[in-house]
Amino acid sequence: METIGTLIIAKYNYWAVVVLIAIGLYAMIAKKNLVKKIIGMNIFQTAIILFYVSIGAKRGATLPIIEHGHGESTHMVHAADYINPLPHVLMLTAIVVSVATLGVALALAMRIYFHYGTLEEDEIQKKIIGDEPDKIDSSG
Amino acid sequence: MIWQLDLIILLMVVICGIAAISIRDLLGAAIMFGAYSFMMCLLWSIMGAVDVSFTEASVGAGVSTVFFVAAVFRTTRRTRD
């Protein structure tokens, strides 16, 4: 008999995914530093990759490599004996996309630092508001 | 999948993630993020996704940490949160 409690405990991978997504969202929303926000974005992305890899995992299954796959002898392949490789292949693309996103985000953060001299979001906002009357004065 | 090992490494992943966003030093945060990526790579190799695991080990724990350290050295280590 499968009660609610055993169901919750048996899916511990998904609970870890929930916790990691919460950590990533918290870092993206509540942290003021831009590099901390980028770290939170990366934690969020790896949490989603963990979710997809957890979908493909099976208990008692082995790696998706068929023994004697190229031999002449034909034999039955049971799908329950092998881990589902489709989510793995999708997530390879996601990892490459995540490192490209990270590079663009860090380049933008570096440009912001060279322009404003700080990485803190509130200080940047103060400097933007402080710059505004100067621009109006110089243009008008 | 060995579930004892899986649980221990899941716990270490969560601890490394919390440490990476709560350290008040950006270089330390970058190093903790590298540790987080490596723990994630161990987790995936336990779950049987070896291709995802070695891509994460080279790209996540290697290139991402180098990016973070390079960006921190060209800007500043100071952070208020």
C-alpha cells in the first residue's frame, strides 16, 4: 500500500528541484548584486536540468548502451532495463545554452561596471537618477 | 542509482547553492558555484546520465568558473549581500 508519506519521500529528487528553484528565484529577485543575480539564474537553470534528468531515471536500469548492438545476433531489448536517454540529449543543448547565457550576462555586467563604477543595483539606480538632471541641463 | 549516495549529494548540492548566494565575497561565491556545479555533475553521473555529467563537468564547473573569476577580477570583489 502506497500512502501519501511514502509517495512524498520516494520522490525526493523532485523536492530537491523545488528547493533549488526557490533558491535561484530568491537570488534573482532579492539579491542586489548583479553577479549574485547571475549565479541565481544559473542555479535555476541547473535545477530545471536536474528535473529533466530525474524524469529519465529508472530504478534497476542501466546505461542506455545496448550490448552487442552491432553484432549479427538479434535479441530482445527491454525498455525497462535501460534509462531513457531522450531527456539527457535535450539537456545537453540546455547546458550549452546556459553557458552562452552566462557569458552574455557577465559581459553586460562588466559593461555596466565600467560605466557606473559599481555592481550594486540600488547604487546604479541612484546614479541613473543623479545623471538625469545633468542630461536635461546640458541638452536644454 | 544508489539512493543513500543520491541523498547525500542532493544535500551537498543544496548547501553549496545556499553558500554560493550568501557569501559576502564575489570570488568566494564564484568558487562555491564551481563546487555546486561539480556536485551537480556527480549527481548526474550517479543517475546514469554520463553524457550530461561530463558536459557539465567541463562546461559548468570549468568554463563557468573561469568566466566568473575573470569577470570578478576585471570588476570588483565587493558585495553588500
